[in-house]
Amino acid sequence: SLADRLGSVFKKLRGKGKISEADLKEAMKEVKRALLEADVNFKVVKDFINGVSEKALGQNVLESLTPGQQVIKIVNDELCALMGKETAKLDFSRKITVIMMVGLQGAGKTTSSAKIGGFLKKQGKRPILVAADVYRPAAKKQLKVVGEQLGVPVFSIDESTDAVFIAKKALEHASQNANDVVIIDTAGRLHIDEELMEELKNIKSAVEPSEILLTVDAMTGQDAVNVAQSFNKQLDITGVVLTKLDGDTRGGAALSVKAVTGKPIKFAGMGEKLTDLEPFHPDRMASRILGMGDVLTLIDKAQQAFDERQAAELEKKIREQSFDLNDYLNQLGQIKKMGSMQDILSMMPGVNSKALSSAQIDEKKMGHIEAIIQAMTPAERQKPEIINSSRKQRIANGSGTTVQEVNLLLKQFVQMQKLMKQFSNPKKLKRGFGGLG
Ligand code: GDP
Ligand code: MG
């Protein structure tokens, strides 16, 4: 996915103490490739890369202490800017807010009409939904079903097949019934055609909507952008509802739509349920695209927790092969400083609840390890090989564990020592401990 691709580019950057102009160029090349593969519009990608490179060089990122992080920040900021920086609001300036929903068939117009109705109702508005998709008999019924689920009334005229007439009547109905929002669900087609556009233009001039929201399916990638462009040209839309962002989308549509049409994404559809709608937040989308969740925060946390001086000491010990159980105990303390394992995991993208519950067990195990080491004498900690079976029993009793657990810890420690002997590059080692391991 786009997130994975960008994630690996940035991991490379982050690992570097200092990056050269060539590194930056190489990284930007990879970002470019990742964006193109995610179906981001070519011109958008080109402008984006130029913008980021210019900013990075302009801000003397290469001279700074954390160039990798700064480049990531610039990319993040530019992604936000591309999608409009701030959450776009609906225009409620008129007494009755008419929202006209347009889009291709299957994009999610009917679902989104209802979702927006439900969303605005929660905010204290009195919306009605209007069944103006006159071509498919099932469309009216679908709207009635979802409207009923949300407690949002649906206006329809059974005997009419004139969408313009229905829309006009709906407006009259709204003013008579003190409805302050009218959401018109229009018909779609599989492809853009003149007949469809003609009808939509007629509805538009009949009801003069405050908002014309184009519903586009995020899964359709580059096509979504083309669709947005032609609807915007014909109808001068006021915003976009990007649906199916819950699916395995490549994110390209979200990035290109605003840049290509100049119209903001106002809502994001996040699922089939009628509550799965959110105002679109460019900053959140940017961090989702960067695929890092709060991983950046997490990495900072880990780096802070790991005191540089201790790192140097540790390096020396490992080089001299004198890393003992006391040091191991220290390391556990360091890991704990980073926060609970569960906190850490919950910040990582894509971690499920199963992983979280197994982390809980690990934390318990970590507590046991600490208790076992603490039950040892200083001599035992320095030279674990002196721990015979009577000492093991004493340690198990003292730590409230079992001899088996003591054995396991000692075995793991021996393995760890072996592994450490293999480290010859102290830099590599430091990173191994300072990072997430
Ligand atoms: P319309 O033809 O544009 O009116 O599209 P519909 O509202 O009938 O939606 C088409 C299909 O997409 C339906 O099965 C919806 O449940 C589904 N759908 C709409 N929005 C979303 C969304 O945000 N996420 C997911 N997963 N499905 C959606
Ligand atoms: Mg529909």
C-alpha cells in the first residue's frame, strides 16, 4: 500500500544521522513512485515532489540535526496542504440549506445522503431526504429504508417521474414543515452522459442548492479524479464526499481530488453503517497516508527514554563481553520507561486487539523477569553460571516464580549473550536498542 511504501522510504531517512542531497533526491524518487502507484494524478505528484524538495532545500534541512525527521514533517505538511489544510464546512448561510447529491451509480449517493441527514440531525438540524432518483424504483425504497433507520423523513412523489418537479415540491414541503436542510438524492449512471448532466443542471437551476456534493468512490482511484473533474466542469460542485475509505483504497483519490478540482473533500464515508461518516480531516488523512499512525511520536518517545550515556556504557560492556543480568535489568527498566507495551502497540497502525491482549501477557512476563533478577544476589547477577539448583530454588521462592521460569530466563540470557558477541559494529547495536528493537 501507499502507507507501506512511504513508511519504508522514511525508515531509511530516519536511520541516517545526516542526509545528503543525493539521499534526498533518492527518497523523493521513491515517494514519487509510491504516489504514482497509488493512483495519484501525475501532475499532482510532480507538483508535490517539487514543492517538498524546494522546501527541504530551502529550510536547510540537510544541515539540521534531524534531517530525516524534518523531511518527513515537510512531506506531511505538504500532504495536508494538498488536501485543503482545514476541515471544510457546509454552507448554512441560507434559511433552508439545500444539498444536492450527485455522482455515478454505486458511488454511494443514497447511503451518503442518509448518513449526512443523520449527521446533521445529531447537530440539531431538521433535515429531510428527497427521493429524486426516478429511474430505479428500488432507489426510492432504499432511501426510505435508510431514512427510517435514522429517523430522518423522506420526501417522495409516487406518481411523478420528473426529478426537477420532485425537487421543487420538496422545497415547498420543507418550508411548510420547518425543515432547515433538504438533501436531494439524485440518479446516477454507470458513466457520465449528457442526459444525466442535463437533468442535474435542471435540478440545480430549479432549486439553487447551497451545496452540490459529488459522491466519489475512493476505490476507483484515478477514475474518481476524472469523474470529479467532469462533474465539476459541468455543475461547479461545492465539495466531495469520498466514500469507501474503509476499504483497501490506495489513497490516491483523496490526494488528487482537491488538487485537480480545487474543491475540498467535505465528508469521508468509512463503512456501510449509517453512522460511518466523518467530516474529512486533511491532517488525519495525511498521517494515515504516511501510514505511521502515531509511530513518529512513538519513536521520539523511545529515543528520549534511551539515555545516550547509558547507550555508550552498554556498548562498551557488550564490546568487552561483560553484559550481565544487572544490565539486563536496566534494559527492562528502559523499555518500561517507554510506557506500557499496550500503550505502545495501540499507537501503531494496524495492530489488532488480539495483538494487544498478547502484549498484556508479555508485560506480565516482563514483570516476572524483573522479579527473578531482583531475587538474585549481586554475584549471581554478574556471573549467572554460578546459579546451581539450590540457588535456583531460592530465587524462585524469592521472586514468587518457579524454577522452570528461572531456568527459562537463564537460557534466554545465555542466548542473548551469544547474540551480543556477534555485534561488532557499535553503531548497529545502539540503533538496535535505541529503536524499537
Ligand atoms: P448510489 O448508487 O450512488 O446511490 O450508491 P449507494 O448509496 O446505493 O451505495 C452503493 C453501495 O456502496 C452500497 O452497497 C453501500 O452500502 C456501499 N457504500 C456506500 N458508502 C460506503 C462506504 O463509505 N463504505 C463502504 N464499505 N460501503 C459503502
Ligand atoms: Mg442511489
